[in-house]
Amino acid sequence: MNGVVNLSEMLKSHAIAGFGNPLLDIYATVEGNKILDKYNLKSDDQKEVDKDEFINLLTTLQSENYSMTQSPGGCTQNTLRLVQMLVNQPLFCVMFGGVGDDAEGKFLESEGKKCGLDTRYAKQCAYPTGRVVSLINGENRSLVAHLGAAEIYTTEDFVTDDNMKIMEKVSMVYIEGFFITHNFDVSMEVVKLCENFGVLVVFNLSGSYITEICPQNVIAMATASDIVIGNVAEFKALANILGLEESSVEDTAVKVHSSLWGTNLTVKCKANHLERFGKTVVMTRGKQSVLCVCGDGGLIKFEVPHLDAKLIKDTTGAGDAFVAGFLLGFLQNKSVTECIAYGCEIAQQIIQNIGVVLKKNVL
């Protein structure tokens, strides 16, 4: 992909507004299933736990001398920080969410500032900043989260004069599925503003369990969005709550697209940016091909470039990195295939490191 030099000319600041759970990621490399079995965890899965269970897990990892590192995390925060690193333009992205009034919250704000991310975090003094333990076992990982302050982000926190001025000029809003489980009212307020301002809405399904615990919220959010992104398990879960018959993954992508937005090819997209794509579904499948269905209902299959398994160190942020590349490609008016290709390129760079960091210039 040929750089992002035209982005600074096209959009000065606050091009993307993100809504999600600002979290502190704690990475621990484990071998075998001992820890997973002890805490009833599955490989390549994620779950939320209460404070006590989370502390117990951390204590076990520390007492058994597992090597641990930490960095900013959370779906949206990962994606926006990567976008900032790629464009190297301060305040290109802004993020909204809740953190605690503690050292972890200050760390997230400081790390965001380093890469130019505008962190509009509301401090929830009665709650700790949310944290996630990522248990890494070869190519697999299991995520355990205690959301803490990230669960507490209200409409009052969001609807301020300063925030509204920002929302008037953004080109794209990105909302993670984890956010709507606890902050659905805020999400719907954001969607309403996007409709008024003609702003593109991108929704990440984030986890299949979210679809199971709040199906109506997911359907409402997906239907109101212009682009829906997720992995194959998440789309299968969405297809299930939409009442679609089980079918091949290719058919699932097409049927979900049709179920959310119909087959009317003259559907008017509220965001000018979307006129060339139409409503869009993007399904990632790890190292297998990415599936995409655009406005006319046609299926696009993009083969993911091969990466030697020996180079893979941590797949935790692969999906977030894919989104970062895809969104940047979109803002550069690239074709959908080019957007997917860039997403794959960034994801493959990320999974060769521990944590969501770029070790070399990929532009």
C-alpha cells in the first residue's frame, strides 16, 4: 500500500471517533492447558469475570513465576493506537470510554498521548481501570477481562459541548461489540448523531458470546451500521439470532448482509464515503480467506498471504490490527480488496510481536 500521505490533506484531525473499553492488557505466555483448565477457560476464547476471580488469576500467574508484560489494550484502543502509529499525525483519532482514577488509567492516557491519540476518557472514581489477561499458548490465546470502570460510561459523560463539536467533524465512528453490552444507550445516542451528521458507522462484533448475552442490542447495532466486521464464529452467532438456516460460511456472509439491510440495491447510505461500497460485511477467518459482501450482495473472497507459523508470537491483536488497516484504506478511497489487503498486512505484522506494537514501517 502506498503510504498515507494524502490523509493529512484530506482530514486534519479527529477523522475517526472510537467507542470502546479502554483496558490494560497483561500478557502471560503459558504452556499446556494447566491454567486454562484451572479457571475453566477455552483456547482462543474470551470471557468477563468479577474482580475476585480476576485477582485470583493474576495471583496464580505471579506466584508461579509466569513471565508477564503489559500494554494498552481493548479492541477500539488497540485499533486507534495502530492507526495513529501508521498516520503519524496527532489527534487523527479520538477515543471515548471510561477509566478509573488510578495509575492504570493514567498509564493508558499517557500511552495514548505518546502516539497522538486524543483520549476523552471519563474518570469513574469508584471503579478500577479495566484489565485483561491474555494467556498466550503458541498460536492460541485466551482472554480474561475485568472491565471495572469501562462498564461505566454514561450518556452524560458523552454529551458535552466539547464532545459534540468533535462529533460534528469526524468522518467515521468505530464501535466495538464489547462496548454495547454495558453502554448500549450511549451507542444508540452515537448512532443518532451519526445519522444527523452523515457519519459512517463501523461496528465490530468482537465476540460470539456478546451476541448470545444481548442479541437484540447486537441486531440493532449491526442494522444501524454501515460496515460490520467480525470473525467466522461471530458471524455464525449473528446468523443464528437472525434466524438464518445453517449454511456454508460464504452463504452465511451473504445471508447476514441480506438479513440486516435487505436486497434493495438502491438503499441510500447515510455516509457519502459509503456510496462506492454500499452496506458492507467483512468476515475474517484467521489464515483462511477473508470474505466480504458489499452493497450489491456480491461476495468477494480475498486469500490471506502465507505467513510461516514459526514467526507468529501473539495473535491477541490480530483482529484489531486488521480493522486498523481496513479503515485507513477506506479513508484513502481504496477499493474494498485493497482495504482488506492492507488489513491483512498490518495484522501479519502485529502477530509477529507480543502485544499490539509495530516493529517496522509497513507503509
